[in-house]
Amino acid sequence: MGRVLRAPSLDDARAARSRIENAVIRTPLVKLDGDPGDPEIYLKLENLQPIGSFKLRGALNRMRSLPRGLLSEGVYTASAGNMAQGVAWAARELGVSASVVVPDTAPKAKLDAIARLGAKIVSVPYDEWWTTMQSHGRPGMRGVFVHPFADPEVMAGNGTIALEILEDLPDVDAILVPWGGGGLTCGIATVARALAPAAGTYACEVDGAAPLAAAIAAGEPVAIENRRSFIDGIGGRGVFGEIWPLARELVTNCLTASVNEVGDAVVLLARRARIVAEGAGATPVAVARNWAKVHPQENRPKRLVCVVSGGNIDAPVLASLLAGNSPN
């Protein structure tokens, strides 16, 4: 029998907010100056968190919910960068050690940030990194494993984003969220369904690396050959079995954008809104700008919130995109 994952409740998200509110930023919700024909697009700027990513919310909620004695041997996670920074930041705040299993493809900007926060980096081939997440741990590692997404307390921490969105924009029609492992989308969708059932929660992926879209098409999780690009925070090899029932229940739909469209969204955010977003964080904006293509005018939501999940993009990549070069 596969691993069963409990969805967080609205009360869990509210408890998470009380647990972490003295450390995380209540990030602003700002309106994007869009092009003619674009819907009303609002940006939830999680790139402004202390680690440049939403991941601090889930990591800190999970770790603060643990009995202090369980933290005596430290914590570790498996992450390409942002959850690693969240766990490292929270471990430093709690005064415990942290280690991070990273794939050997992790971007330099994120590795530098992990090291700066004092965590030990364990670099492994991509397959071993993926197996660590699937197994919820790695032999030989000491401490409590903090899963980057498949954990109710992590998802509850992520759900605090929806609490803030719905307080700032109660009449939102749709919330667009980058789909990585699913913990962000499902955490937000749980809260949105409870407080604003008319507002849909849409997972956003990139063409060529869209495991949720493939699972929806097949009716079950399937392995994909994901095309690697500068968009490193999303696009795994498949939807985890324990996440799939939550996604099927909570996610309104899955929408995709091309790598070039995401690159254009990174540039748009930088030039027009003065916002630095990594590829994953810009993906909902790319999807939102395509909204007219996937929704007839009469059914098109008017107010969209795009969760800009992080801003940890390598400087040479950002510079190349701003110079007009095609992303890869």
C-alpha cells in the first residue's frame, strides 16, 4: 500500500500563521501593469521573503511544530535550492544543525545561499536526489527529514499564503500557482476552497516538463522525460503517489506555458514591475498572459493572482534574458 498523505485543514493553516508570523513576511499583493487584453493580474510577491522564496513558510512551520527533543540531531531535506534555504534558515533560527541533499544540477545562486546560511551540502546525482524525496529520507543522514512538499505541516505553512491573498483580494477569481512537488498548490487550494470556493486554484507548469498535466491526461501519475531548462524550481519526473489524490481533489486545472513565454515573463516582471523572479516564480505570469487562449471571453476570470514563488535566479541567466537571448 502506498503512502497516505493527509491534506492540511483551514485550522492547520491558521495555526501555522500563528506559529511563523514573527519570522516570515506578510508579502504584498500588487497589481501588474499588463498589456491590452490581459486580465487583471495581481502578484503575490513571495520572492520578498528573507530567503527569496515561499519555502520558508512550510519549513519553519514544520520545524517549529516538532518537539524540541526531536531536533537534537538536527534536520535535513532534499532540495534543488529553495527548500534547502528554508530549512537552513529555520535551523539557524532554532539553533540546530542542517544538511541538504541537492542534485548535481542545482544552480549556483541557490548553492551559494545554502552555504551562506550554514547548512552542509550533500551533492548527489539527480536520480539519488529524486529517490531521497520518494523515500522521505536517505540512509546515513542524521536528524529529522523535512520533506520539501509531501508533508501536512509544510503544506499548512504554504496555505498561509492563501489566507493573506483572500484578506487582501476577497473577490479573486483564480489563483495561479507554480507546480513543483505540489505542496504549494495543494496548501493554497485547501485554504481557498474553504474560504472562497468560487475561486479556482490552477497549477502552472512548463511545456516539456509538466508531470501534473501528464498525470491528468493519463488519469494517474506517469513518469515523464522532463526537458531541463533555466526553469529549475518546477518540472520533476512525475507526480508523487501520495500527492496525486490531493491534486485530483483540490486543483481546478493545470495550465502550461512555453519556456520562451516564461522567459518573456521574467523580463516583463523585471522591466515593468522591477521584480526579480526565477523561472518557476514567473511561470504563473506567463500562464496568466495566455489566459485568453484557454478561456472564452464569457468564461474568463477577471482577477487573477499569480504566486511569484521565488526570486533566486542565477545572475548570468537573468542578464542573458534581459539582453534578449532565448532561454534554454
